[in-house]
Amino acid sequence: MCLFFRILSILCHQKPKWLPMKKSVSYLLILIISVLMIECKTQEKKAENESVWEVDFLDNFETFNPDNWQDQRIWVNNETHCYVPDNQYNTREVSDGTLKLRVVNAGKMLPCDNFDKHGNQHPETQYVAGRICSKNRKEFIKGKWTARLRMHSNGEKSMFPAWWILGAQNNEPPVQEPDETVCWPLTGSGEIDIFEHHGDYHHDMFTTGAIESLGECDKSNWESMRRNFPATLNEFHEYSVEWEGSDLVYRLDGKEIYRNVGQGDKYPEPMFAILNFAKISDSPMEGSWTMEVDWVKHEKRKS
Ligand SMILES: [Ca+2]
Ligand SMILES: [Ca+2]
């Protein structure tokens, strides 16, 4: 039974000698009951969550675990940075229980081995960045994906960090298995963005929602199902998406903020997770930008 009922029961059967005024006792009781009711509700919510979901993947980032993640070198969106592997230039640091993904100004022009989907090689650049994916490591059909993360700064021009999931048959690098042949954003290569921050337009704001496929390679509507929401980006928050019936439900710290009604069944494929920090436009930057991730989790519904 909830703690609330136990304490209330004790209070109702004991006369408090240290409070002579009947009125004061009433006020105190009301206050205590209110606090306990909130506590009771929180406990019930937690119990409800535990009865619905079962964790089948959790990475707390105590180390960089190659069974869960691989570096992803790819050139998309005409971005000016180069993704580099193995924490080069401190772009993918794991320390003190968190992952730090960074964009870093290396201070000199560097060659880049990133290729776009048409086989074009990225030109030399002074900007390097971190990007990891769970492709061919941890892939799940539906369920619930959550990450706890924060930015070290936000709202600066060209910042483009993201936490998102992508269909496992996506045909972009790295292609490691024969069935990775489906072009973005068709089914098998669908995209759901859980957290994305565009520093050119937003301050303390993030975007969440699915990308609508228009049924052809590279044809999408990225506005129809995505929305912007306020959040204190330099504090840790939990950002999640889950399949509920045929809906996709988006939560900030467990509270529903948005829903793609009837869209869940359009993403029936196994999906993998991506965490990356991109630099989306030509605006210059100095030093480094950091996105810090405490953990990533996938849960499945208990049958
Ligand atoms: Ca695969
Ligand atoms: Ca952690």
C-alpha cells in the first residue's frame, strides 16, 4: 500500500501534543496530505511504467562499448564538418559515466574520408565532429527509445545536435549486410527524430517528430509531423519516443508533449539509434560544442 495511506492512518490516530491549536493541526494535515498525495501519484506512475515496459537495452556510457555502437562516417545535408572515428580530436569522449559528442575547430584544414550517398568525397575542412550509431549492434522493432542528455551551450549559429532513430535497411555508410539497400526515407529506412536542435533558429528549443516519406528516394516532408518544444537544453532531460497502438508518442521527462496519430505502423521495421553533433551551415565557430549523453535505453512492451 502507498506510503501516503500508512502515514495518514498514523496521523489520524494520534493527537499531536506539540500543536495546541486545532486549526494549525488541520492546516498541517492538509499540507502533509497534499505532499503525500503527490508522492503517491509519482509512485503509482512508476509502478505503472514498470508493469508496461521491460528494458532490453541500456548503455550508461561507463565505457565506449563497441558491442552497442560504431562510429559513423558519412556526409549528409551538405554539412561542412568531417565525422572522425575513435575519439580523434576529442570528438567522442566517454568519461565520468557520460558520452560527450563534439564539434571541434581543429585550427587547420584537414583531409576528410567521409562520402555522400552518391560517392562524392567531402572536401578538406577545419571542423571535425562525433557521430555514433547502433547499426548492426542494437536494432529494435517499435517499443520505446529514451536518452538522457544535455547541451553545454545552445542557440549558437550552425549547431545541429541530434538523437534519433533510422530504419536498419538504410543504404548509407556503413553498409555491412546485404539487405542494407533501402533509400531514405522509404519504409525500411524511415526516420524518427526524438531530439534535434537547430541553433540558427532556436534557443532553449528542440524539435521532435517523424519524417513523412513521400514514397520516393530523398523525397520527404520534414515539417508535417515534427514540432518545436521549449526545454532548458543545458540541463539533463529525458527525451523519448514510443509506439502506443498505432500512434507515436513523444515525451520530455516522461510527460507526453506530442503525438503522431496513426503514424506508428508506418515504421514497422527494426530501427537503430544515432547520436551526432553536426554543424549545419557555413557560420564560423571557435573551440568546441558539446552534447553530453548520460544513457540510452530501449524498452519493449510486456506481453
Ligand atoms: Ca543490418
Ligand atoms: Ca551514465
